[in-house]
Amino acid sequence: MAPFEPFLAIVNPDFDRKRLGGARERVSSEDPSGLALQRFLESIPFARGMKTRILGRTGLKVSEVGFGAWAIGGNGHGNSYGPTEDGASIAALRRAVDLGVNFIDTADVYGWGHSEEVIGEALVGRRDDVHLATKVGGDFYHGGVRMNFDDGYIAFALERSLKRLRTDHVDVYQLHNPPAELMGDPGTYEVLEALKAEHKIDHYGVSVHEPAEAVLCLEAGAPEVLQIPFSLFRQEWIDELFDEGRKANVGIIAREPLGNGFLSGKIRADARFPPGDIRHHWPPSMVAGRAGAAERLSFLARADRTMAQAALQFVLSFPAVSVTIPGAKTVAQIEENAAASGATPLTADEVRRARERYAKDFGL
């Protein structure tokens, strides 16, 4: 057995050793230098592997493409991306790990705990292969959902998350969009330091909406990680956060890199979404506007790079980003996302053109 065969069998369940053996035999006899074999291997989806980065001062080595687990929480509580099937979600998570994805991000409020439950089941026997990140602050335990960042609640919610995730610790615990007055208060993070001392969390951070909020967190000096909505649609972070983030050596998690799905290039201007999908209540003008903006970025897609992969490559073209976490509900989606790590990078000119279109509001 050639040394690369076990790897191919892992990343591709449909791997045919006999077929590869014949191909290997042909290229070996016709190309003693091995160049043809190298080209053959590079033509196989996912054979190029997943690149990794360091998550700021946490020191965690993470896959540059992670798994955003919002959608797999399902739409039973009206705040997700449409209906899901748990079997498909579990298959997608396991396939992600097979492809080298080692960073999975969720929140306790996604599906009111269901996303964490699905992850816990999918990772039975594979917990040590991944870094788990979850978030706290959306209190759904007392009827409806309300913001709750009390120390006692954070400790209580963590215990519930650990149980659902079937683990004794999380690698990154994040405050889920807290009020600005809490972000800049060093006292906010004392409960997280206490949970670190108990070895229930290894690192902590904050998920934010706006650059000004991220700056407040940096000024507090405590968070090791910031999660931000960075994409071709939300480029303000480049000028308003990245330099300061690098100075503080904060790990940056880029969420929503596909712009709520529109940057896949597959959503039409007249699309409508089912109840339970967060986009269900978006006015038609908003849907059409996002679809139009995505169309004006379609020049980034190429024969060897889908539009979704181009959107991920844009985010990854900035070294300040440690990991991006596109969502996925199916094996096909995670395969496309994971392959973005090995896809052709954007050229400097493509990044420049994308920046110019953003600066001009995509001509809309």
C-alpha cells in the first residue's frame, strides 16, 4: 500500500484502491519523476488538506475553515436557517472532522440546546479531534429568550452545555452579544476566569456585532477571542479592528462569511424563506438587495473556485482572521466549505475590486 492511500480512504469514502492502483501504475511507468502522480493527487477533491492557523494568544492550532453550527439547531424556535434532519447534520459534522475541520462553534441558544446535543452525539469517540466553542447569554430556560449575563447564570448555563456536548470542558466559551456596558468592564470577565480555574473552560471571548463593541473588549484587556460577522458584505472590520486585534494578539473568529447564504450565489432576488428561517421576515427589497450585491461579486467565481469558496477565500486573505465558520447542514455543503482551504486564493487585484465594490455599496 502506498503511503498516501490511507489518507485518501479517510477523506473520500468512495475511494477505489484498485482504480487508484491502476492509475498509479500508469503514471509510475510513464513518469518516473512523479510529476504526473502529483498532478493526479492534486486533482482529487480534498487531497490538498486543510490549512491551519493559530487562534491568537490561546495558542490553539485551528483549521482555517471551521464549522458554524447555528443552522443544525433546527428552526423549531424560529431563529435559524430552515428545517434540518439530525441524521444529515450528524453526517455533516463527522465528514467535517474527516476533512480536517477541527474547530466547531455553536451557542446554547441555537435550537434551545439542540445544536449542542447534535454535536455531542456526532463527536462520540472523536471529542479529542476538535476544539469546541460555544456561547452563553441567551437565557431560554425561563420562557422565551432573554439576555442574561449574571455570574450565577453563566456558571449554570455552562454546566448544561457541557452535559449536552458530552464533555467535561469547552475550549472556547464566549459571551453571546452582551450589552456594550458589560464588554468594556473588566469585572464582566471575572466569572470566566473562575471557570478557567476550575478547568471547565480553557479560553474565553466575546461575540460582537459592531467594531466599536470589539474595541471595548480590547480595552478591557481580558478576552482572548473575538467573534465578528466578517464577510464580503461586512468589510468595515478591516479598517476598524484588525490592526488593534493583531496588537492585542486576539484570535478572530469570522462568522457569517457567506452573508446569510447569499454569497453562495445560489439565492435569487425573488427568493422567499419558510417560517422558522431568520430570513422569513426580511422584506423583499432586502432579499433582492443582497442577491444583487452577490451578483456584483460573481466575478470572484472561477472554474476552479465556487462563489462560496471565493467568499471564504476573501475572509481568509486577511491574516488577522484565525478561523472562519460557515454554516452547513449537509455533507455536500461541508465538503464545499472545507475545500475552500485548498482553493485558489484571491489575487490582490480581486481583493481590491471586491473592496471597491463594497466602498460603493455594490452599485445599488
